[in-house]
Amino acid sequence: MAFQQLSAAEMTQLTDCITRLAALVQSKDVPVSVPSDAHIQPVLGAAATRGNLNLLRSGVIPNDRERHDIATDLDAMARLRESIQSEIVLHSLKLAQTVHQQAQVMMQEARSAAMLSPVRLLPPEILSVIFEYALPERWTDECMGGPGLNYAAVCSTWRAVALSTPQLWRYINVHFLFYATRWKEAMEAHLARSGNLPLSVSLTFNPVRNVTTSFEEAWSLLYSHSHRWGSLTVDELPMPARYTQLPWPDHFPTLTQLHLQISSPYRPAKLFALASAPITSLQLDLAQPLRPVPSQLPSSWRITRLAIFCYSARSSDLAQYLPMISSCSASLRYLDVGEKQCSYSPTTHGLRSTTLPHLEHLKASNYGARLCQVFSMPNLKSAALRGRASSAREDEPRCLSYFADALSSSSFGKHLESLTLTNLAGVWRILEECLDLLPTLSHLVIEDIRNIRYTQDSFISRSLIYILVRDTDDSRSMARLPNLTHLTMTFGGTAKSGPGRSKVSLVKEVVASRSQACMYEGEKLAALKRFETDLPGDWTLPVSQNVVT
């Protein structure tokens, strides 16, 4: 390839690349030996005697002989430049070939190393389990027929394992908001490849668009497999009015999980459309109120896990769901509630006091903590309370006060083992009272994980930190949390907005005072076994090296 085949722009680009490469080599202090060319220096030296800066600046006008000699110099340098450009192209081609060879070696090296990869030794049974645990979210959330399963594109072996792993194909997500032509094919593939496993079904209806042929075909297949439905996520129950000509299943022998997402006031949710299903887990995400709200759930339902979230002011009336919660008292073990605004009295609907005898785990966000005023929870083992840590500092103390009142008026604090407090500002006084009533608490988490900060400082104040210190001169502090073994304090700040040195020192005092087991007034006080924090520094505990920082 001659240099004449390169355009001026291409030649400039090539020269620039080589110049940058030379600069890179020089920056690494690599010794480079450039041999002098006997043909170059004489030409440049002769030309420099007849054309140099001094002569240019002096205004000398060459005579005829000098003009002839300079013209001869220009012809010689033009030939020299063409020769050098040809050499540049030649070396560039050699360099490109060398780089290409390097790429080939690296690629083959990677392939050869991959042949010895331990993953190739995994049997299909183990590989399928790994595939299940590493399943991408988009595969379980997006409408089927769209995203491809990346496992199946790696190699023929992985493809065979992926296609023969039923757990990967039990997710049936159909968004009827969109027109699609591949629903039937995708449905057939998922139903066939999932074997006999219970299906995780997610349906998003469109109350405006007409029923299409692709929808009817997909629904017919899904309808015929209602006996395999294991979980159902839906935004309307049973279906919008436009779909009433299609049959709704009446046989759900394996359906145990129901997730309702109500975002429109015009979409009903008739829970008794699933009256035959053995539902054990119910989640209500309510941007609009549930209509109608049943006071009793179907008799075939035995709810052990219940979650109710009132996300908007329109749906924020948790009182209307209290009878529903009460109806689950015989079996309920997990309860998760969230209410945006306080809008009910604890005596609403005649529920002055109801016992949840089997409830072991409670999560309450914002005003959802008011449930502690309504329900007695004698066997509660873990509680998680979450606020907004907003500028309205009176909100969080009020929410925590509901929990504190329940502790002081009942005995469930004697069995509580784990407590998580998230984004609760200005609560240290009430928290101190709460912790004094938790003798069996072994796990305590206090975390600030706000996405938007109203103040630069974390809401975890010095006063809040100090109540965790064991002070031998303060009998109340020594008696507080005698069995605490796991403590987490997350401040959530950056290097600029994180806690100051005084807070860090106080946290160190907390850890130091609780790092050793001891006896106090005849009672054994447990030592911290694990401390987690996002504060900088070494937080290694004497009794355990298992510390996360």
C-alpha cells in the first residue's frame, strides 16, 4: 500500500496517532534508540545554510544562484518527505499487523483459559440453580415475548440447561396495555418449559382498548392452566368490563400469593373472585382506595403474611382495613403496613382491642405504627419502624410514641428480639423509654437511608447515640439492652456531610462499653458480637472479627 492512496486527512490522522503513541512511550521513560539516517541529515544541513531564521529575519533577497540552490533543496526535501511518508505507512501497516496479532493471541488466550474454567465442571443440576438465583429482574418484571434470556445465548450447553430449567420459565408477565403478536408463542414456550411448577402470573389490563385476537389466544392458554397459578399480581380483579366476554377461572388449587396494585378509582377489586384459592399471602398497594373493602376474607384463605400500603392521600385511610387485619388474627405471622397520613381513630369500626396471637414480625411505615394502638401482639419477635425524617420533626416522635405506648401497656416487649428504626428524626427521648422495656432485644438497627436530605446532618443525634452507652455510674444505662449482641448504625452521609468527630468518638464509646460481657448487680450483660456501620475507621470488635465497615 503506497502512501499516495491515503488522503491528506487520513495521513494527518495517522501521523497524529503515531505522535501520540510516541508521546506515550516517552512518558513511560522507555529507552528508544532512533538510528540517524545518512541521507537525511546532509539534505537538511545543506538546506539550513541557505534558509534559516536569521536570513528570514534579516530581509535578505537571494540572487539567481541562491534561488537555484534553494529550489534544488526543495526538490530534494520533497523526495525525502515522500520517502519518509512511504516508510511511515509501511511501519504503520507492520504495527497494525502486530496489534492484530496481539488481539488474536489475547482472544485465543481467553478461550483457552475458559476451557479450564471451574464453571465448565459444574453439572447441569448445579448450573440450573445458579441460573435461578442470578435471574435478571427484567426477565421477571417485563412483559414476556420481549426480553431474551441472556443465559441461553452463551453457548449450546448453557442454552440447553436454561431451556430445560423449569424455574426460569414459570414467570408469566403479560401487559395488556400494549398490542402484541408474540403473546401466544411466548405463552406456549413458558407453559411448556416450566413443566408442572406453580406459575407466577402478573397481569396488567387495559380498560380502554378492545380485546384483540392475540389477547384472546394468550388468555385461553393461561386460563387452561389456572390450576398451576401459584402467585398472582393484578391491577383489577377479576377483569375490566371490556373483557367480560372472556371466562374467568374458578379453579385455583395452588394459588397462595395475591398482590393487588390499585391505581385507578374506577377499577374494582373483588377479592371473592378468588374465593376458591388457598391464599396465604396478600399484598395491597393502594394509590386509590380498595373498592369494595371486605370486612371478612374468603374462608379458604389462611393469611400468614399481609401487607397493606396506602401510598396517596386518597387511599390513606388504614382504618377501613382494620377489620380485614382482625379477620386474619388466627393465622397472621407477618404484617407490613404503611400509611402516608394520619386519618383514623384507633377506635374506628368498634375495634378497641384485638389480639394477634401468632404475629411475630411487624413492619410499619409512617403512620402505620398506629396499629400498635389497636392490636395486641403478645408474641412479637421483630419490629421495623420507618419514618420520613422530614423537616416536620414532630411526625416521627408521634409515630414512635404509638409503639412506646404499646410497650408500656402490654407484654410483647418481653419477647422482642429485633428492632429496626429507619429515618426516624427527633425520637431519642421516646427511644430511650422504648429500649428500657426491651430486655430480650439482641439485634438493633438504627439507619438513615434518605434519598433526599432536608439537612446535612444525619438525624442520628449525639443524644440518640449516648443512650446506647453503658455507663457504670448510671444504673439505668447498665440495665438497658442487657442482651444486645448485634448493633448496626448507618448514618448515610458523604465525606462532606457525614457525622463529625464528636459523633464518631461517641459511637466508639458505645462499642467500647459493650464490647465485653460483664456482671452488673447479679445480672449478666452480653457483649457485642457484631457491629456494622458506614463510618470510616477500624471497628473491629475484640470478641469477633466479623465486622462490616
